[in-house]
Amino acid sequence: MIDKNSPIPIYYQLELQIRQFIESEQLQPGDILPSEREFTEKYNISRMTVRQAINNLVSEGLLYRQKGKGTFIAEQKFEQDLSGLTSFSEDMKNRGFTPSNKLLHFQTITGNEQIAAILKISEEDAVYEIKRIRMANDEPVALETVYTPQRIVGDMTEQDISTSFYQHLENNLQLQIAYGKQSIEAALANEEEIKQLRIKKGNPILLMKRTSFLQDDTPIEYVKSAYRADKYKFNLQMKRE
């Protein structure tokens, strides 16, 4: 309900009401939001106040507008905290989703100067190149390519990385991942990303590149991932020194 005697602004109270409708699943992704007039009459508040609340939620990505049709509930994004180093599978399980993969190719390569430099190995050293679609509840979320040095991880099969690559490293190979270095930037999806992630031409992606290291600073993994910008967002808590 809206409390007009509360010190909390009325538009913000309405925002909280709409959030509650979404979180309680009274309003589902794709549902149309009640009109400004309906909110005005229901809570006896001004249309300008209703419009401010809706505009704020549109800017935040919880709602979206379609010209001539109305305002709708947006698909909620997966959120990942960047303060810790977790695998995609671990992150999805922690959120109550079922992670899965669609393997596109699994092969060994040599002679890639850039990958060899990142992994600090010789260009003649064999590297596993693993490309797969990462999915949550059977919905494609990211297109991922992993590079890992064969001389460290030994012989691997497709079954070894059928779930979490990190779990294979830590549980099966007893390799302890200590830290990672990661960058994220916005980009436009290329043809392969459009196809595999089921998005439209011109849609943005979040391009993530990460190098993970063992406790002795040995690079164990270089991964490039294209995340659907409409499905994913990254959070980072920062402290002022």
C-alpha cells in the first residue's frame, strides 16, 4: 500500500510495490504492467508520480516499453558478483538454476602465439581449446571458449568438462585455483554469437576475458566468453582506500 504520511517519497513507494509484484511472481516476464491511469486511480496519486516510478524501473531494466502497446515486465538478468572467482556452473547452482552445456568443439591446438603468451608456454605446447554454450534452465546465456595447457591438465575427455571445468581441476586433478584477472567490455554480437545465443543482429553482448592462475602463479586457463547483455550483469563491491 501507499502511505502518504510516510517520509518515503510516494514514487519510491510505488517502485517498491511494483518490485514486490515482480519478486512474488504476481507479474511475470512478458506481462503488461497496469496503465498509469490504473495506478493513479488505485492509489489516488498523481499520474506524474506514477510516471516517475515507471521511468525509474524502465531505466533500471526491470520494465520495458513497446510503442503503442504499453509497458511490460522484462526478463530478469542473472547477476554475478565479481569479488569472487567462481565457475559458471557454481554461480548458476547458487542461484537455484540448472546449469548445462552444449559442446561445440573440443580439440588440441598448437602454434597460437597469443594464447601461448597468455598461458606462458611454448607455441609448440599443446593447448586444449574448448568451445561451448553455457545454459541456465536450458536458456543460452554465454558462448565460451576455454584454453588450458595440456602439459598441466594431462589427458582430458569431453566427459571431464561436461559440467564444471573448475570442479574437474580441483576435485579430479587436485589443482588449486588461486586467483584470476578479468576484463569486461561491451561489444556487438558477431554472426556466431547471434546464432548460438539466439539473439538478433545488432544486439549487444558483454565480452569477458579471464586468465586464472594456480597458487604458484602458473596460468591454468584463459577463457573468452560472450554473455547476453539482456540476460546477464556483473556486480562489483568497491572500497574507498
